[in-house]
Amino acid sequence: MSTTRISGTTIEVVSRMDSFPEAVVLQKPQRSRVRLKGLGVLVGITIAVVAVFALIHAIKNVDYEVVSAIVRGTNASVIVLALVLVATSYGSLTLYDLLALRTIERSDVPYRIAALASFTSYSIAHGFGAVALISPVIRYRIYSQYDLSVLDVANICFLTGLTFWLGNLTALGLSLLCDPTAIRLIDHLPPEVSRWLAVAVLLGIVAFLVWSWHSPRSLGLRRWPIRLPSGPVVLLQIVIGIVDLGAAALAMYVLIPSGTDIGVFRLTTVFVAAIVLGFASNAPAGIGVFDAAILIGLGDENKEPLIAGLLMFRFVYHVLPFLIALALFGAVEGWRSLRAKPQV
């Protein structure tokens, strides 16, 4: 650095060589984020491609007339029970946003708004597959009437994602700890390795729970902090996440025709693993990836009943909520636009 005096005033002139390292330091976090995003995209594409090939192999020689007959012959009471379980799953999902709002101290936002934001953002974003882009936009449109900032919405998205992953990983860890062979057809790992991985995951969750228990924690920069929930709220997040997943898994279980010799515990474990892989792929509703994981993980020579149950589950858990969420969000946006029009 060199200094020059002009009329008694000292002006510091920074040379280009002096400023270059600082510029590099400022660019490093951005480059790291870009690399992480690129790695995530690559992993997602890899999972999707592998899943497509696995799915093509899994549905070879399937008699779709039998599949159609099984779907048509499913008792209406079974469909109603599955719908109740799906409603329970989505009902617990609405608590994700409610907990996030309480964490950022916005208790003034009523539950109905949190439920609307949670249901529409989840169903629509996962239906299209661009979760990181669509979910924050939908939430911001809904929460903007309560003066939530972009940072608030980003914090909510992070906290709801945290609830989802805490529930998923806890359920998966406990399932593999009890039955390390449950997803052996998917991961091809020895039971001992699966059990130790489950222990590592559960210990990580316990460590996070202990770390967050005694005092409020935050992540990010000082100007843009991301508030984390307290320990008791983290514990509640785990319970809600497990209820969400458990209800969804039970909905699939009741839709699979009897006689397939698939236990509910094994199905739940494979279901959680399929959900995780589907999210990692970033495919719309995990299409192809989720289905391949279910068909391979619950491998059975008689695939027609399993495919029939999977198709019915897809409709009641993904397609129907997606259409309802689109209609609901469209109605809300239409109502808001009508209110915004000036009176003549």
C-alpha cells in the first residue's frame, strides 16, 4: 500500500497487487457454493440415470392387464383409508412451517396461513421438481401479506427442510439399526456396515440435539443470520417428521394387495430410503427414482400387485395433492389480484 498527501489530506492508494488476494478471498465462498451446487446436480443426475436403468429392468415382463385389474378391483374402503393416512401426513407437514414461524418469533402469523404455505409450496414444488426455486417463491407470495422478508422466508425454508431431514434420517437410522438387511437390495451393503452407518447417523442427530438444547443457535453471516430451533423444538421436529413419514408409508402399505408377503416394518424402511433418493435426484416427485427404489427394495417376482399399489399411491399422495395445491394457490392469487384492483 502507498500513501499520497494532497492539501494536508492523506489518501491511501491500494495497488492492484495488494487488492488481488482480498478479491480472491471474497470470491472463494462464491466459488465453493457454485462447486457444491454443481456437485449436487451431478449427484442428482447420476441417481436419476441409474434409477431409470434399474426401473426399466424391474418392470420387464410385467403384465399390465393384471395391474389394471388389481387397481380396478381395489375396495373403495381401502382407498378411503389411504386418503385418510395421506391427509394425516400432509396435516403433520403443515406443522413444519408453524414451528419455523415460532422459531423466528413470528407467532402473529396464524396457523391457516402456515398450513396454506406449507401444503402449496411442498405439493407444487415437488410436483415440478424445482424445489429450491419454486418453494421459496410460493412461500414468499403467501407470507408477504404478513410482512415477512426474503430473509425470513429463506429461514423458514431452511427450518422446514431441517425438520424433513431430521425425521427422515432418524426413521431410517432406527429402521436400519433394528433390521440392517431391510434395504440390502438397494445399497448392497453388508448388514454390519448398514448397522454402523445407522449408529453414525443417530449419533449425529443426538449430537445436534444436545448442541442446540441449552442456548439459541444460529448459522450464516452476522448480517444475515439463520436462526436454529432450540433443543425441545428439534425433538418435536423429529417426532413430527416421523409421523409424516409413517402415515405416508402406511398409506402405501394399505394400497398394496394382500398376499405380497411384505411386512409393514420392511416397507417403511424401504419407503424412507426411496424418499431420500427421490429428493436427492431432484426429479419431479422423485419420479423414476422413488419407483425404482420401491420395486427393487421390496423385490418380489410377482411385481404386478406391487406396481398396482405403487400407482395408486402415486395418485393419492402426489397427483391429487398437486392438483389441489395448484387450484388452491391459483384461487388465492386470483382473490388477491381482485382485491388489488382499484374500484371504479
